[in-house]
Amino acid sequence: MRILNEADDKPMDCVTLFLTMSEASQLRDMLNEMLADPIGHDHEHVSSDDYRKEVTVCIYSPDSPNQFDERSKRLILEDK
């Protein structure tokens, strides 16, 4: 697991999500789709009900992070 604070460009060790029922359902459905077809869905976005906040969820392999940008690769490989 890797967590990136994009605003500060720094890795984090933990995060707490507070989701409404519809946001939690959206996250669940999106994860099910990603797990069913990980090649076609390496990342997805879950937006708040008012679209002011967003969580991006990525599925990665430490052995093959090439589909991601350089910043993401460094986080995946080095947790930095």
C-alpha cells in the first residue's frame, strides 16, 4: 500500500476516509470493476457527492509500475 499526499508531494503512512453511503457504494463498485479487469483499470476516481473532493485508487504491481508517471513509480518502488 502506498499513500501520497498530492498537495505536499509526500508519502503518508495512514489516512482516514469518511464516506457517505453513496460514496462508499461508488468505491465498492469501482474496486469490483478494477479487480475484474485490472489490465483495463489501473486507476479510478471516486468523487464526493458534490464533486469537490476526490479519491484516486490505483492497482499496481511492484514488479511492473511502468504504466504510472515517474512520481508514482518512485512512490511504488521506494515509498518516498
